[in-house]
Amino acid sequence: MSAFIIWLMVSGLVMIALYAVYSLLLSGQRQPAFNRTVLVLIYVFSFSSLFLFSLFEPGYDADGSIRVVGISSFSTSGLRSAGMWLKALLAIYLVGATVMFMRRLWGQICLMKIIARGEKIFRDGYTIVVSDDRSMATFSWWKYIVMNRSDFEEGADMVIAHEQSHLAARHWIDLLVADFALIVQWFNPAAWLMRDELKDIHEFQADERVVALGYDRQAYQLMLIGKAVGRRVSFVGNSLNHGKLKRRLAMMTAAHSRLTVRSRALLMLPVMALLAVGVNSVYGKEVFGMIDRVVEFSDAKTVIVGLDEPDSPIYIVDGEEIESSAINTVDPSAIKSITVRKDQSPNGTIYIKTK
């Protein structure tokens, strides 16, 4: 459990830091394909943060046979109180993650119902689903383009071309990754901002492709303005009406970003290095070690060891601390193993495990 909590913390920090660099240096540039790749890589780096960073060494035996924390500055009551707070926060986190998962699942169920009930028109490589719900905006997901009947009967070729662009670029895969990040990191504002940014980039890419196909730019912009009013938008798929309309119209007329602008993404490398140094620093190890100690104590497998007499080590026999004067009562033939730790008290700690 402690590893999962630490992963949440580190992955969240990585996501916030890298998205901050992206937002300051790359967002708003007309390079949607490149920006899409950068955002996807931020997700990858965030999710794999524990593999990229070597975090901390546990303060107990690696085989797990004895769980001992030898930190005298923490009392049993202090660890118990910290454990209660940690469990409360974890419960709140699990409730939030469950709500986000159910929200995503319900959206998927609603989408599949719309597809199942709609009239299907099969085209080369994709399917148009015509719905009688005239208040629903056109959107695409996987291999489906869902349109209301009025849009379809008007012969909106530009609308279909726009949604075909989403399907060809497989934007729905990006949204699955973004939704997973929202479920796991629902408390992280960067996860929400990245999903919105990713959906905007999808629209920029689709807009560029429609214009590249030869459709009149001004006619297409007028169509976007007309479709953006009074339509209910799907939050699962890519919708024609998604995104800040003013930003999309401006992006279509903006100059393409120069190649040198893309080099700004290299600044994420030193940010990653600083994060790696930070989590592996003395303070980082102390924080993560504290979390690990609290979790281990909460599992009722940990023995809290205080400092003994200044001139003698601490003796732990089968998980129980004994007085140094009683060590002679232990039968040598009954001893299975002896472990000496010099880092847990001024005079060391000796763990004795009997057969």
C-alpha cells in the first residue's frame, strides 16, 4: 500500500511539473501533432515515475520476517494518529476514484446505447450512426460517427470530414489514457487541464485536415459557429462542438510554429532530472520512509523500538524487545538467526529469531 501512495505522490508531481513546462512554452503554438505527442509522453513519464526514479530503501529486513522501525523520535501514539489520518485520506481518495470510474463507465454505457439504437450507415472503414435526438451534437468514437438526423439530412460533408479526421488519428485512444489518468489522479488539477488541452488539440488537428482537404476555410468556420450553439456534447468521444471556439478559429489562421519552438520541449529533461534528485534526496527519502513506517505500523506487523540504555544495544527477540540483562536467558541452541542493525539506534539493534 505504501508503494501505491508514494507512486500517487511522485506521478502527480511529475504530471504537474511537466504540464507546467508545456503550458508555459508549448501551449498555443500551431503544432498540434507535436503537442499531442508531448502530452502523451507526459502521461507515460508520470505513470512510469517509480521505474524512472529509484526511491528509498525500506527500514526493515528485506525478507519481511521481522517488521521493525527503529526511530526513537516517533512514539507509538504518534504513528497510530498518523495512520488514522492516512486511512481517512485513503478512503476519501478511493471514493473519488470510484466516482470518476462510475462516471466514465456510465458515459460509455450511454454512448453504446446511442450507437445501438441509431440507424447505421456503413462506409469504408467507419460507420455513421444517425440518432433522432436533434439536441445532440455530432461526435466520433472508435469507428463510429454519431450524428443527429437533421445534420445528416443536410448533407454536412464538412462535419463528416471533421469526424473522419478524429477516427483516422485514433484520438479515442488518447482519451482513454486521459480518462484513466483522471480516475487515478482525480485530485490533481493537471490531470483535468491535460484532458481539456488534449481534446482541444484533437480539434485543431481535425480542423487542419478539413481545410487541407480543400474545403473553404471561411465556410468551415461559419459552420463551426452555427454548430456550437445549443447542442449537448458527449464527454466520452470527440465532439465537433468541443473546445474554445475563438481559440479554434484563431488557430486555423495562425502561422505554423517554427521548428525552433519545438526545442523548448527539451527543457522537460532538466525538470525530470530535478524531480529525480528531489525524490532521492535526504528529505525525499525521509518523507517516503515516514509514509512507509506509518503504513507498516497500521498493518499491526511493526514493533516500535525506543532507545535503550546508552551503553548497550537494543535486543529484539521474536519481535519483542527484552532487557539487556535478560539476553542470557535465551537458549543459544534455540536461535535460528541473528541480525545486527547499526543504523536504528546509537548502539545498534540486535534482532534474534528463534526456531
